[in-house]
Amino acid sequence: MKKLFTLCLILALFSVGRNAVAQHKTFVDVAGLNPAIKPGDNFFRYVNARWYDTVKIANDQAGVGSYSFLNIPQKLLLQNILDSVSKAKNTTGSIDQKVGDFYASGMDMATIDRRGYEPVKAILARIDAINSVPALLKFVAVEMASGNRSVISFGISPDNKNSSINIAHLYQGGTGLPEKGYYFKTDSATLQVQKAYKTYLSTLFQLTGSSRAVATKNADITYGIEKQLAYSSKTNVELRDVNANFNKVAVAAIGKKQANINWKMLLGNLGAATDSIDMAQPAYYDKLNAMLKAVSITSWKAYLKAATLQNYADRLNQPFVDASFTFNKVLSGEDTQKTRRQIMTANVDNMLGQALGQLYVKRYFNEDAKKRVLALVNNLQKAFENRINQLNWMSDSTKQKAKEKLYTFTKKIGYPDKWRNYDKVQVSRTKFFENTLSLNKNDFQFELAKLNKPVDKTEWGTTPSTVTAYYNPPVNEIVFPAGILQYPYFDFSADDAINYGGIGMVIGHEMTHAFDDQGAQYDKDGNVKNWWTKEDLRKFKEKTTQLSNLYSSFTVLDTVHIKGPLTLGENTADNGGVAIAYDAFKMTEQGKSDDKIDSFTPDQRFFLSIARIWRVKTRDAFLRTYVNTNPHSPAMWRVNGPLMNFAPFYKAFNIQPGDKNYKAENERVRIW
């Protein structure tokens, strides 16, 4: 009977899988289209409404669907790898051993719970021993090397003015809420976040033995210090100003101006030997310098304990994990904690990403996808060049510079040609907390080794399995990891309309980032350098302002609007991505034909594919946080925004005056 049941189950699964493949291979969810919604009223909902209105978001997730939420099934693939290697007998020092043992150490909740907060007791004791500002700053620097960050945010990346060399950068930090505005807004949603955060801080102190009264007092002290630091911090919109956020200074000069910080000593404790540094947000460090004297050592010690406990809460026993989740669910809207397998899969991916990535690529990546996608990239470059040539607002001299930059892109597809080496990392199967410290220290030393050295242009900034893509201005590169080279973005058996509306739009999006309000300030070599004529730059800024204003008019929730200035770069890239991908598609045989598939023309299928790749539904709490902090527009407006500006879409679906998203020709914004 058991054998018969197993056979029936296999046959059932085969049948379901076969039907799923057959349905999938149509590529357009024809049954899911909602004919009651006019394409010109809301194309996102015309394509996705039936799915959107019936799909359920898992209790342990903030959303469901494509793009970043496609990483949810990706994590299941990674879990399969980790479950396998963690149970195998692996050679000591091998990638399989390090990945498998780190995963196993984090899955051992019995040991983690038994240890309680013991792993951080020594750190808290060192905080108690602080008796001066120099001692405080030495603690900050030493702890930073193992991932325990607080008031100093330090990193290594290319020099904005000389992108071939890595230099040290200092950024604002020191706060626990997502963005500056969360400390000062008084609307009900923000007040709820503030209250939850203070409760979280108090809970962390109580979990280390403080009474409720003492814990509440220390939470208030911590919040007060963070609010002062936030006051002198920049908003996310202000952080988009490339030139205003690059201030290369001599260490000796800032040592005199900010004497309380004593930069020479602090950088020495970090092991960062350098005579100059980029202080991206000087006002923050001016404020910190003043506060080091104005705030008592006792208060600073409370703050450092809170920062430490927040940094390590997810690495300690279940009560700490619960406290972290209780606060973060106010921001995400998630009802239920993720399973330990999910948590540890994310930890391994974050901390041993290229080791796990090698295992992922071997099991799941089709090497032929590299060649196919590279061909799409090359076609889109040609389409982008043609669009540049046809611009009526740009002079020939600036067009020439733009095309030089376009053809200097470094193209990275699938996974790195050179994998990161983890030979110096020691991983124990029984010591989860110590493993995280070891991995953090390795990451810090990996970054520190780049200081004042040539930039390694082979390096990747994401893991291969991640569903994402990016453009990196200082290196002038476009990157498409293996994770995004799957349906609905890319499929070998899909017609060109689907692939160009999918991965083609993503490729065009990343290319356009080289020419958005930020990327346009970098030249072909990755240096911040003006390559525009004065008049061309004026016209460009005029057009980007129009686009910013358009998106600021879009309502997301209640009275919450998209932040046009915050999302300007991504909106520019979305609009450019659609246009470039469409032009490239029209170069294909299908793009030149009128042959219908599933009763839709090639152009219609192209636009249906665009709406499909942004099929996303999120919780309202997550969406509120997203609008306040994320430079991307919400999914609906990544579809409707670009299409209401794009004439071929109007023709493909017969969009007419009176349709809700109709824009007269003179109202449509076209930049690239």
C-alpha cells in the first residue's frame, strides 16, 4: 500500500508539474487579465488584478510576487543546498564545510537558547569599564571590526574624483530607525513606530537583567542621543546629491576641527592608515564631536549597550529574536516570524554569499543563459545609441560623450569570473555567535585590505542567487546575477516580446542609471566629472524635475504619495528601460511582425510582460516604510508611470482621452 501511494503521488506530482509547465509556457496569463479594467485606466491592474485580489501574503512575509519577493522561492533552493551540505561529511576547510557548519551552528537553537545573552556579556562588561571619551572611541573602533557598529560608519570604496583608487569614507550613522524623519514626524503611523522602537530598546535592557524602570530610563537616554544625531543627519533625498555628499579632507585637518573624536587615534585603532578621508556628511560628525563632551559618559554607555544589543539580537536566544521581530513587524506588517531555516538561509547568504553562490550556480544555473542575455545587452546598447542620436534636446558634443560612456560599460552576467576566497574564515559547528564574529571580522579585513589600493573591477556587489540587478557608477558596470535570469524576466523558450519586456526592460533600466540624475554626473571612467554642456544640463534638469513632479502626484495609500525627488533616479531608469527595451525588441523578427500569440500582437505581449514582471503585492505597513525609505516606486507605478509617458503603449492598447492614465502628448515626460 505504501509503495502504491508513493507511485500515485509521483504520478500526481508529474501531472501537476506537466500542467504547470504547459500553463507557464504560454507566458501571458490570459485568464488572469481583467477585461472590466481598461488598460488606459490602470494597466497594472488590467494585467494583475485577479492575481492581486486573490493572492495571500504568507504570515511570515511582507509581500508576495516578483522581483525582490521572487527571492522567497530562491531561498527555498538555497535551503535545499544547506540542508544537504550541513548533513554531509565535508572536508575541513572546504566551502561545503564552512557553509554547512555555519548553517548547522545557527540551527542548533537548543545551544543558542541555553547560552542566553552570555555571548555578549564580555562586550557589555567592556562598555561598563569605559571612563573617558578616548576609551569610548577606542571601544567603538575595536568593535566596528567585528560588525558591532554604532556612532561611526566607515567604509572603503572608489574615490569619486579618481575612481581607479579605493579610499576611506565616513558616513552618518548612529540611529536605529529607518530614516531621519522617523524621529521628528508626528503622524499616527510614525508615532506608532517610535513607541514600538522605545519598547524594543527597553525590552533589550530587561533581557540583560535591568529592572523595568532602569530599562525604560536607558531606552529614553538612547532614543534621546539618536534623536540628536538624527537632527544633524541628512534625509534620504539629501543623500542623493552626489557632490554634496563627497568631502575629501585631510585627517590632520578634521583632527583639529573635531578634536574630541581624535581621528588619528580612531583610524589607528581601526587599522586604517590614511592621510585623507571622504567625510560624506560633515554636519553629522560636527554634531557627534560636540555631543562627546555634552553627553555624559554614563549616558553614552547606555547608548552603546543598546547599539550592541540591537546589532546582536538576532544572534542570541529566542527572547532576543522575539523582541527584534516584535519591533520590525511594525515596519513590515509581518504576522509571524520566519522559520529558523529561513533565518539561517538568509544569514549564510549574507555572510558567506559567494561560497553559497558557488554551490547554487553548480546546481541551478544554465550556462547558456549568459550568452543569450549578453546578446540582449548588446542589442539594447544599439537601441540606446539610436535613441541618443535622435534626442532633440541634446547637443552633438554631449551625445558623443554619452555614447562613449554607453560603450564603456563592463557587463557582468550570472556570477563572478573570480570567486571570493574564504580561506581565512574559521567556522565551528557548535559556536554560532562566535562564527558570526569571525565572519564579520573577515569581512572588515577584506574591505580594509582595499584601502588606497587599485579598484578590483572583477568584484561583485551581490550574490549570484539574488533576484536583482544593478548599475555601479564608479566602475561604470551593469550586473545581472543568475537569480534574475529566470521567469518572468527571462526564459529560453519565451518569444522575444516576453524576454524584451522582461529582462530587456531590466537591462535598459540599469543602462539608464548611467544617465539618471546621479549617474549622469559620472564620466565613462567612473569619475564625478561634468561632461555636459551648460545648456544640455539645464534641459536635462528641467526634464527630471518634470518627472519628479509627475511621480509626486501618485497616491499610494490614503494621503501617502510617492516621493518624487527620492525616487527620481529609479523612475528615470524605469522610463528609459521601457523605451530602450521596446526599440531593441522592434529590431527582432517578431518585433517587426504582426503575428499574434494568444490573440495578442507582439507589441501587446511586450507590454503585458512589463506588467507581469512587477506583479507584486505587499502589506500596507511595509508599503508605508517602503515609500519613506526606498528609492524605487511601488510596483504599480513602475508599470503605470512609464507607460503613460510612452506613445507605442497608447497605440498598442488604443489608449484614448478620458482614460484615467491618459496623458496628452505635451504632458508626457521623455528624457532618454
